[in-house]
Amino acid sequence: LYDTVIRTARLWASATSGTATANGGTVTVNVPGLTTASADDFSIVLQTQADYGGTQSQSASTGGRFSFVVGNGSFTITNPTSISQTYKYYVFKTGGA
């Protein structure tokens, strides 16, 4: 992977988050070394881990909706959908030392 100035990215952290409850629930993911002082040095990729079958069939159309805010050492994901969600995340170090 390359960022916009063609530097190689390093995978800094990856895992699956805890659960964010429906209708505005949040989940905080701790990432040591993540900082807002050099926010351009990190890229975060999120993917919902929705249940696409059974009684949660509406997740197929709403599972990709979320927002997140980055802080020092963590980021917080907000789930606006009508079902609980977990998220697969990848944090890439794209700049700095």
C-alpha cells in the first residue's frame, strides 16, 4: 500500500473491535502510538462485521454506515445503524519515523 506521496505504509495495528450497540452506540479502540499531533502519519481502514442473515437482514444495506474520531492512543467508532456492529480495523503508519 502507498499513500499519496508514494511512501510505503507499515501495518501498525489490526484486529476486530468490541461491539458498538445500535442507534448511536460507540466502541473505543486503543492503538498505542496513535497520535493526533501527526495525524497525517496514520491511515485507518474500517470494515463492518455485520450479520447478513437471519433476523438482521437490514444490515446488508446499513452495515457500512459509521463515523469515527481519532484521539491520542485510540479512536472511537459510532454506530448509527439499527443493529449492533463490530468492526475489523487496520491502522497503517504512512509517514513519520
